[in-house]
Amino acid sequence: MNKKLIFIVSILLTIPIVIIYWGITKTFFQQDEWLGYGLYLAKGSGMILQSTGSVLGIILGQGRILTNLTYFVFHTYFPLNVYPIAIFSITIHIINSFLVYILGKKLFKNEISSLIGTLFFAFNSLHLSAIAWPAAAINTLPSTTLILIALLFYFRYIKEVKAKWMIVCFALIYTSLFFKETGIFLFILLPLSLIFYKGFDIKTVIKKFWYYFLPLILIVSYRLWGFRSETGEVALFVTGTSKYFMDSLIIRSFLYPITSMSLSLFHPSYMLEFARYITNVYYPFIPEAQFALVTQTIALDLIAVLATALIIVTILILMKFVSTNVKKNVLFWMLFLLASFLPYIIISKSFSYLESRYYYLSSVAWAIIFTWVANLISEKVRPKYLQLLFLAIFLSFIYVNIILINYDLKLLVKESQTRIDILNQISLIKPKLTENRNIFYVTGDTDYYLVGNKVPFQQGFGYTLLTYYFPKSKYPADFLNNTDLFEIGKEMYYEKDEYGFGYFSNIILMEEAVKSNKIPTSNVYRFYYDSKTARMEKI
């Protein structure tokens, strides 16, 4: 690739990404980061191999060892500091955007079209949490980097048909699993796609690329066996206790890709508004209490399926105007887009949309598809004014996404600063824990996220306080391994040996714990959070 072109594209991607996402540097721990930090304090380097289960689990990618290693580095050198993680996140997103550009250029041989398509990936508001949420960025972004590099080697194999490129591709995808398992579907998609790319028959594919299929079978079997052995809902409603275990997986394997294909293009706020309108028009008799539920699930799912069907038909019509080689590329990325949602079938959605971070990899496919469409327009649409019209429409679409990113980041920064202020205010009142047994009682004038949660934190505030004070207390590390208090709204007192810690927002439960455990009143710290002034006061 021309060095001058590399420099220009790098600047065109880097500067806008840094400017638009810089707000991430002003955020703070949002949720799971507290649990990760707590387990780091409790286990030290032992956190790297936590959740692997066994040697077989390690081999099969369970436990996300590389993600935990990255966490360990950040927690060791930058404790309770999101700024370095934000720089890491923005940097990796820039790298991924550049890799998407290279992919598009290699496939469709057009620099401008590839840059246009890459803009969607770089500024897709839907996958913002994959970049802005530290807990998601540390696993999703580097995993995607490895997948993108693997795809470059895959298409090099298609061009040169040298076995070493498929081996390198396999190694990169396999390594990506140790960050996050999102690329597992590539173990079947890549070899099977050679049937239409290179004309291989299925027997040849299985014989030549058995090392792709074997890990897939082992990993899926191992994970499903693990879910079947669970007796609770820790596997997100797909457990051995559910009689619809396999039924759920089969239905989701079909519906998740079909609904998510179109939903991955549009921010939830617009789709939900449209779904409300349709529901109002078609089902005006639905009671208000059930209206939101119907709108966010059944109605939105139906709209998503119809939109996906329209998109597929449109793409199939456009494919009539391109060469056979281009058709193969478009078919591959459509399959990639649909299959990218399969790893999430074990996850139960709260409404039609998956969580934001799960759309990061699918945005790669859309970026390449947009590259193809832009290239097709430049080749087939002769009037320049029509080309400019299509470009203006697409850039307007990107601009709307940038506006949404800016809006969501401002909210996130505001929430983060509020949380930092709360912890600082409590710390000023109670700088450290000098006693072996302590109870925090926090009440306020507003409920956040659920009834009884009196502070704007998305996880159990008790575990947050325990983790925050841990370096300034006498508590043994084992206390942080008790993650019960991490559950949002959880109120409890936990005691082991001569140590105890409790958190309550219900005064009756707090007083019962104090009485039954004979806690001195001087060891009970009472706070009131005023949501209007954003002040934490001692009471």
C-alpha cells in the first residue's frame, strides 16, 4: 500500500476518532470493573487464571486469560484509574478501524469507497459501550483486532491457496478466544466459505481444515455441558434446570441473527420510537401497563424481521449488477454478519436489542457491505449529482451517529463524575476503616435502577465501598472473594473470624444486624444522599 496513502488515511481516521471519543477519558468504573478490581485485590496474579475451571478449560479458552492479564496490568499500575484504559480503548479502536479500511480496500480495490464504509465502523453509535465501557473494551477490542488480522490472512489464502495462511488465520482466531469468544463462529464459517470461494467440496474442506472444526466441537460441547450442569440462572436462563434448554438455543440460533441484522444498523431510540408508533396504530387497545413490554419485544422483533428481509432482498437485487468474485465477497460478509450473533444465543435479552457491546464485530461486516455499496454506486451510477446525493445521505447517517455518541458520552461522563464525587465525599467523612467490624448505612431521597438502591451505582454499593476502602483497612483478602454484596440492591452483614462488613439502605435490617452481631454504634456509618444537590451527608 502506498505510504503516502497510509499516512493520509491514518490521519483521517485517527483525529476524528480521538476527538469524538475523548470523553471516555473522563469516565469512571461503571459496573463489572468493581468486581474485577475487587478480585484483583483478593487474588493478585491469581486472578489471571480464575474461572478457567481446569487444564481443559484453559486449553478451550475458558476464563479469558488474556483479558484477565490485561486487567491485572491496569489494576497493578493504574488502580482505580480509567484514563489509561480509555487511551488503550481509543487506540485499539483506531487500529481496528484502519484494519477494516485495509480489508475493504483489498476486497473492492477502491480507497474512497473503503474509507466511506470504514466511517460506519468508526462511528457506529450502537456499539459505543464496546469502546466506552472498560469492562467491555478490554476484551472486545483486542479480540476484534486479532479477528481482523486473521481475516486478512484468510483472504490472502483465497488469493494464493497456501496452507500456511489458513494455519496463521486459525492461530489468530484461537488466540482471540482468550480475550473473548465472539470469533468462535469463524471456525466453521471460514472453511465452509471455501466451498463457494474455491470450489472445494465438503469432504475436501473437512479433510484439509479439520483443525478448525475440532476446536469448535470441543469448545461448544464443553460450554454446553457446563451450562447443563448448572442448577441456577447463572448461565443467563439457559441452564440444565430449564426444560427448554435446547429449544431456547435452537430458536435463538435463528431469531437472534434475523432480528439483529437490521437492529445493528440503527440506534435503539429510533427503532423504539417507530415500534411505539406502529403498536399505537395497530394495537390501540393494549393496556398502558403492558404497552412498553409489547413495544420493546413483540412489535420491535416483528419490525426487525421485516427490515432484515427488506435488506436481504435489496442486497440480492444489487448483487445482480456485480461480477461473480464480488458476489462471493458480498455473500461471505452477509453470512459473517448473521453468524456474528450466534455466540450470544446463551444470553437472554431484556428486549429486542442485545447489549450495545455485542454489535462491535457485526459493525465490521456492515462496514464492508457499505464499502461494496459505495463502490457499486461509483461504478454504476453515472450522473455525478446522484453519486453526491448518495454520499450526502450516508454522511448524514454518520453525522447522526456521531451526535448520538456525543450525547451518550456526555451522560456517561456526568454519571461518572457523580460517582467519583460520592466516593470522595464519603472518603472525606470517613478516610479509612480502623475497626475490624464496620457497617455502612446509606439512604437518600431517590431510587436508582431498582427500588431501595439509594445511590446512582449500577452494582452493589456495599461491594463498591468494601473494595474502595480495602487498601485503607485491616480486612483480609478473602473478604473480597465474597461477591454477594456485588449484586445491586444487596443488603447484608458478613462476618468471618474477628472481621465483619455490612451494607444497608433499610434501617430496620441495619438495626437488626447491629443488634444481633453486637456491633458498637461507633462502627456504624450513616449517610444520606441528596439527589438534588448531589451531596452525600453524614447523619
